[in-house]
Amino acid sequence: MSRLPALAVLALNPTDSVTHGFLPAAARLGLDVTVLTEPRYVAAHRDAYAGQDRFDAGRVAVAPCEVTDFREVVATLARQPAPDAVFSNSDHLQTQAALAAEWFGLPGKDWRAALRVKNKAHMRRHLADRGVDTVRSAEIAAGGDPADLLAPDLTYPCVLKPREGVASEDVVLAANAEELWKRATETQARRPGAALVAEEFLPGDLRTLETLGDAHGTWHVLGGFRTRLSPPPYFIEEGLTWEPDPDRAVTSQVLAQLDALGVAFGICHTEFVVDGGGRARLVEVNYRAIGDQCDLLLADLLEVPVFEHVLRTHLGEPLPRDLGARTGARARQDTPCADRPGTLTAAPQACERTVDGCALTYRPLRAIGERHELYHTNRDYLGVLRVVGAEQEAVDRVAEDFLAAQRWEITP
């Protein structure tokens, strides 16, 4: 009996993207999946997949591995039948997955591009060296002197962030040099192992571009979102609205910058701002699918098997020239956030319904009875609301009516 094609997935903690997106897609493709994860996460993954039948997922093995070390990934995979694809949807594991794929002669991302976009200082230097865009910035290594961030050409306000950070964790606006030094000192106390960068603040409308490419030169723009942010000094993404037909001039600028960075394979989620003059400037490049269930929304509104397409590219299959994406849909996603630390004592339950012709889905992210601090990141999310319909006005009305009718209570 011939064996099933083998997919190795590198992961840290379980995510909705993998559990509800990529694993069911792997099952539909008939793949034999092994999830490699750090020993401390093995039990969490096994628990997450215990009810896999209801996600239509297939056989999934979970194996311990120090996945942040590409040498351990290669060694672990070498002890079993060679994989047919190596994949990760983790921000932190793209370089490791790319190196492992290259070791086994499999399709994958250029590991240099993966490292270049993950390290925000590398990204800024590379774009400046290529003459594409120059963003004034300063960098300190882990444990470095915060005073070294006070570069003479750094303008204020500026944004302080971990060099390899994700999900707005410890991303904060600093109004002046004194505040920058203070924020950097606080961040180092929380994250002593993190290198930090300070960048000039880029004003403009925050947007995203979602792209998908293969190893054969096919490249698709899936679309993009307009992002609604929390008030400064933090940068929590509170909601997104689908842009079915992004401005072509702006899109061309973003694609040119991605090309300069070497981003060309698999799925990519790029965040950028558009200033008053129509200039697109990158904020960050996440060389994976958009998260926080927005990738599930993307697949629903496009009516395209996005997750299957991504996995097929890692198996070496070409993408179709025409994805056949639905073009008439409108959508938005909202993520109600905690505004204080404490215990969640009241919240709506998961639901799916059709309202005024719109498909509404709500999924809680925090269980009643859980206590949390206030993080000023997406860890403050209480739930995710997705609404898809034919008209934006109806989508907005249905979403706003639902949110207004619900009650989230946090007891100190």
C-alpha cells in the first residue's frame, strides 16, 4: 500500500489558523500530518485536536521538537520517513521551516527573505539599501542601553517595538526622547531577551494586502483590509473591513517592496500605511496567513479553498492562473477587547446566524470565569465577530447591531 503524502507542520502554541484552517485542509488533501512543537506545547496541541472529527480533520500526530532551532527540526524529521512538505504558519518559525524544506529539497520560502522580514531592522536596512524606502530607525540588542535608541536623526513621535515581535506585543508610541527611554526600560524589564527597534511614526490609513504565490512564478493578490486601531499609544487591531478591489497604484507599490524583500512564495500578510499623497509604506511583513480568524473570513468571503492552495504550493503544485474568487462580497471583522484586568463574568456564546441576508459568526476567545491582566495587545480580545454579505451598509449595520446587543462584563 502506498503511503499518504507527509506534511510536517512546525508550530508553537495551537492557533485557530492551524486547528480550523490548515489541518482540515490537509485532511481534505489526504495528507498524513505531523505537528512538531516544543515539549511544553505537546499536550495543548493534542487537546486542541482531540475533537478533530468535527473539523473534518484527518490523522494528526504531535511530536516534541525544539522547533525554534532548525537543526533540531532537521534532525527530528530525518529520523522518520522524509516529508513531502514542510510548512509553518507561525511568525516565529518561517526561517526554520524554510531551512528544513531546503535541506530536504522541498519547495519553500527563501530562508533569507523569511529572516529579512521577521527581523524589522533587517527589513528597514534592506529597503533602504535597495533605494525603495527609508524609515528612520534605531536598534539595540537584547540587554542593550536604551539610551542608544536616542539616535540624532530619529523623529518624534516614534514607535518602539520588539525587533522580532508580533501581534502588537509591546508596540507603543513614544512622544519624545524621555518617553522613548522610559518605554524601552519598561519593555526590557518585561522581555529581557528581546532586541528593540524605534522607528519614525508613519502617518496614514493602515491597510493590509493578502497575497499568495507558488514556486512556478504565479502570484495572486487576494485582496486587502482596512484596519481600525485602538487610540494611541497602543496599536491594537480592533476591526478590519474588506477591500475587494484595492487601489491598483497603491497595490503596485506594496508589491514592488515585497519583490525587493524577496517575498514570492506561499501566503503573506502585509501591513502598510497610505499617506496623504498616496504613498504606501510598509509597517511589517508577516510571511504567513493573516491571523485572529481573519484567514477563515478570507476563505469564506472569497469562496476559495485558500488553505488547500497554500498547502499545495508547499507540495510543489502550481496555483491556478485564475482562483475563481467571488468578487461581489463585502465583509468586516470585529474583535471586542477587554478594557480592564479582571475576571470575565458575562459574555455572549458562540453563534452562527443569517441576518438581513448577511452571514454572521461569533466565536468567544475567552471563557467565562477566566482572569487576565490587561495586555494592550490582541491577548485582550474577548471574541471575534465575522459578518459577510453583499452590501457594505448591511454588513456594517448587522455587525454594529450585534455588538450593541451583547454584554461583556469584567469583574476586578
